[in-house]
Amino acid sequence: MSFSRWLRKEFGRTVLQTVRRCRPQLEALEDRLAPAFLVTTTADNGNNAAPVPGSLRQAILDAEANPGADTIDFNLPAGDARHFYYQDNSAPGVSPVNVAVTTAADDSTILDIDPDYAHSWWSIQPTAALPPINDTVTIDGYAQVGSSANTLTVGDNAVLRIELEGSSAGVAHGLVITASDSLVRGLVINRFAATDAAGIVITKSNPSSGPEASDNKVQGCYIGIDVSGTVARPNFRGIQLADFVSHGPQRTLIGTDGDGAGQRFPWRRPRHSNRRRPPGQPYWHRRPRRGRCRRAQRHLRQSRRRHLHGKPGD
Ligand SMILES: [Ca+2]
Ligand SMILES: [Ca+2]
């Protein structure tokens, strides 16, 4: 018997019509999604009053000016002036002295690309501090075509194609987030090396007042290394939570989305359980040796007995 026939038999035609009226339908999702601001050039003039159109600086300012959560995506063209790749260094790994410009839309057509990292990338080099992020935003490096997140449990096969490079930014942090519920993912952030500078700072806008920045996430980013993940490109600090006078931001997740899926936590034997450690799972910590544990328990029993009954012979 079909479901609709069973409904009609059990509850009559009216109920069936009500169920049909309540049948779920797909809404036009795009109408409800926050608008995305596109980064279409790596150029930067350091000017918050008149930024380069299509720059990351412009996108951050636009997202700030638009109340509510926004997304900043990347659609950088192959002909951008800071579209780079590693030339083959004829040696293991890649070499920073072999970075070259390309206009190729397809990395497989770059004949002398280093096989050890056969992916090109775009490098955004701010010439002054970027505007702070005071309004919830998602900055999504994975939006650049050809980017992909790591899928390995051990090792890393991520392809990150957007680099935020601080060597020309002066005394400046990379990204400063004072908003809550923001997400930064799929970015390479490096070389914000001025004293006390950090790749990402999450703090509140006014150290002495205002709400804490909370529930922010940094996922799948390379901080302080190059796009290949093999060459050190240090910031002075990596990710800094709070400044030195305010309290720390709350519920910040770094390197995880916190949903428990696809993550490896050290295994801990549940209390009062004989469950064995699953194969391949690292220990949470070493359990105390059984002998030592028994000695400690015997000592405790003897102490209690003395306390209750006095020493033998008393
Ligand atoms: Ca906004
Ligand atoms: Ca090589």
C-alpha cells in the first residue's frame, strides 16, 4: 500500500490534502545567501579612502560597509602581474629564488614548472595595513579556481592559490578580525615580520570596552610558510588571539570546524571501560603503569586503615 493510500485510509482525504500542502519545496537559495565581494586583482595602493577597484582592500571595505555577514571570494585572472609559479630547480623541493611570473591559465601548460609543486598562485602584497574586519565575513581562498582543501588524514595535498604576503606592508598585521562568527580559509599568510606583527589577529576593536570577538574560525590556511608548505616564510607571530591588555576572544577554532568529522583526536580510554585503542589512533596520554597504580592504591588503603584503626599494635 502506498503512503498516500494509507494516509487516506487511516485519516481521510482532508489529512492527505494537508500533508500535500505541507510538502517541502526547495527555495531559491541564492536569494538568501549573503552577497560575495570578488577580489579580481592582486594590486594594492595602501589607500583605504580610494583603494584599487577589485583589490582585497576594496573587498574588505565593501564588506564592512554592507551590514551583516558577507563573503569575500577570489577570481584572479591568469594575466595578473603577481601570478607566480616555481620554476624547476632540478633538485628536490622548490626554491624561493626560482619564483617566476606566468600568464598561463592552465598550470599543465607551464613547461618549466617544478614537478615538486606544479601549481601556480597569486600573491597579494599589501603596501599598508589592510582595514580591520569589524563585521562578520568569510574570506574564502578556496574560491579561486583550482584551489582545494586537504583530503589526507596523514600529510597534506591542499592546493592553496592565494597568498597574502606582508613584506611590503610595513609595521602591520595581515588580517585583524574584531568581528564574531568570521571564517578565514584556504589562504597562505606569510612575511608579516615586523616586530609584534601577526599573520592574523583576533581581538576586540576597543581593548577596554566592547564585546569580545567570538566564534571565529581559521581553517585550512598556511601561516608562516609558502604555498607549497615547504619553505619557511615567517610572520613575527602566526595567529594572535587578543592584544596584550584585553581578555581573549572566545570559542576560536583554528584548523578545525569543530564538527568532529574528519578530525583525529588522541584516543582516551573511556572511564570504566575495557575498550581497546582503535588501530592507528594515538594515545591521549600514557596511562600510569599498572604496578605503580596498584602500589599507590595499596598505600592509600593502608593510610585509611591507620587513620580509622590506628597503627597495628596500638
Ligand atoms: Ca558586512
Ligand atoms: Ca624541484
